[in-house]
Amino acid sequence: MKIELPYGDTTVDANLENARLLDTLDIQPVAAVASPKEAIEAALRDPIGLDGPALASFNPGESVVIVVSDSFRQTRADQMVPVLLEELNAVGIPDENISILYSTGTHRGPTEDESRGLLGDESFARLQGRLFSHDAWNEDELVSIGTTQRGTPVEINRRLQEADRVIATGAIVYHYFGGFGGGRKSIVPGVASGKTIAANHSMNLHPTNDTLDPNVRIGALAGNPVAEDLLEASLLTQIDFILNTVLNRDGQIARVFAGDMKKAHEAGCAFAAEIFTAPISEQADIVVAASAGTKNFLQTHKSLFNAYQAVKPEGRIILVAPCAEGIGANQFQQWLRLGDRSSIIAALRKDSEINGQTALSTIEKSPITTFVTEMDEEAIALLQAEKASSLQAALDDTVKLIQSRGIETPTVYTMPSAAYTVPRLDT
């Protein structure tokens, strides 16, 4: 049997021999909306949790900040922003009063070419001089707006707080500890300070035991301390409404949700759960997962996390991911250099930091992983993983390894959209 998986802008393939393919786990097939423009306009006319159209209370001449996700996330802002500009112009708010704030969290800001791709050529040209990337570490750009009940100090980008109106765009997908992306996450952590992000993400750890908190989990909002704290922190800001998409497996808009940050987001999460969940009746010996579009391992971790849900405890993962920018943030690499779970947990107790949380998750999963990637051997060693020269080589070696353990015909799942597909074991 031949299997084929996406790899950057191309594909890689291999023959699957001496193994049995259980299934291909992927995003459920959902049709794109017939007209993205009309779907966005309809969502703005009838927002969830608001009285009247989303822009009904906007006044001529007001200043508006549109929060847009960075280049590490696909949201179809290039289809949302043109409609928002048209709607804002219609209520008397000219282009010169509108700016874009990229919600980078702790990531780098988009390059000029990436920014053009995010917004589309026309919007990019119209908003020149008013495109800003959030910097979580620049204290001059931050303002303190309060503290959550769980003690998180909330520091937010000053541009957002000083604007008359704020619209938060994004896309709703599963998130491995925040429950779901989109909604609140565009604001915190999206445009929050490093201190705010670290305080919130420290809730990943169990308050007393040296383990991860079992309530902090993928797909959970209610009862998840990280997700609940993110919402409380975001609601301290002055967000007028959110505009979120849910994309299908081809990156097209499948549904649009606009309105109240909590209610509209929850409605979108319910729909996202339907299409991003892949029920499985058993775990496999081998999971072959692809993360074609992620730029570095730090973003590819989502694919590793999801693949891990479908593999047996003694199984292996093959992760097909170019990672052209390498591992990612230097801080993340510093956490990885601590080398083991107990050391990372001890360091997080002293100084919680977002990259430490991801390193903790990585160190649990990467040692059973073989990469097909552009990352160099030094990066692979830091991940405590292995690297193969091709998908075929990775498959052949992994099948032989599983067979050496007495399993004559190893079972296999493939995951062509691993960053967005969440296996759920039904028992």
C-alpha cells in the first residue's frame, strides 16, 4: 500500500509493507461556505450574544483596532478584514482611523510578505503605516488593567486599550491546554505581556504534585483553570466583538461566528469539535503524522501532541514536518536543554514560562518520534528524537523495530492534517 502525505508545498510518499493501515485520521469533510463575503456579512448582521448588528453602536470618526493572528496561524483574515473595512467605512470610520494589531503572543511578528499574505493585497495596501506587531516584552507598549481572581496580572498592548473600538479576529481550533484557540486567546495570550502569559500558563502544573493538572486539557473550557483564567483576563479589556472562522481541511471557511467573546466563541467551539475530532476504537503501533505548514518545531508540537493521542504507550510516531526555521524560540531550546521532565517541572515551579510548558510536553513525546524534516542533527538531538532520510526509510525502520518486539504486523494510522486533527479514544 502506498501512503502520501503533505510536506511543505509538495508531498512525500512511501510503500507501507509488513504493516496494517487501520485508518487515515483527518478533519471531517465539510463544505466551504458558498460566499465567504456573504457568510461574514451575515454573521456581523446577526451576532451571537449581542443586541443588534455587530457594528450598530460604532460611531463615525472613532478609532478601531482589528486584532489579527500572526503568520503561524491560518484564519482567513484575508477574507475577514476586507469585509470589516467595508462595514467600518459604511458607518463613517475611514481607513486612516483603522489599524491592525497582530496577536503574536511570544512569537515574532510577520514579515512584510507574510503580512501581505495575511491581509490580502488590497487591505495590506490600504492599511500601510498602521500595521503593528505586538511585542510581549516591550514594557513601553503595555498597560496594566487589573488582576484575575487566580492572581494573573493582566498587562495588555497599549494600542488596544487606547482605541475607541476593538474587534478580535481569529480561527477556532483545538488547543492542547487552552481548550480551544480563537476567542479569548486572540487577546490573552495574543496581545498580553510575557508576565501575563507566564502567570496564566503556570496553571498547567498541578498546584501541589509534580505533574500536569489533569483539568488542563485539550477541548475543555469549563473547569479548565488555564482557559477560565484566559477568559477572565480577556474580559478585562474592551473588546467590542469577535469575528472567528472555523476552516475545513482545505483551509476554506466552513462557518463564521461573530459576537460576544464568550458566547460566540463557545458556539464556534461546539462546531469545531464536530469536525476536528477523529474517533478511534484503538491506538496504533505506529502513527505517521504530517504538519506541512508549520514553520518550526515549536508550532509543530501541536501535531506531535495530537499524534501521541493515537499511539500505543510502547508505539512510535513518524512526524513529517519541514520545520524550515528549525526548533523555534531560543527560550524553548533553553528549556529543552534541561533534559528531563523532573528538571523542567522544578524550573517551572521557580519561574513559569510558556516555552517551558511546551518543552515539558515535548520531552514526553519526542523520544518515541522519528522526524522526516529539514531540521539538522543538532536540533533532533536536542529533541531527543531520531531523524530519517525519507518517509520510506522512517517507515521501514519503524516497522522493523516494532516487529523486533514480537508484533508481526504492526498497526498504523496516518494523519495528513495532524495539527488540527484530535484523535479521541472511544472505550
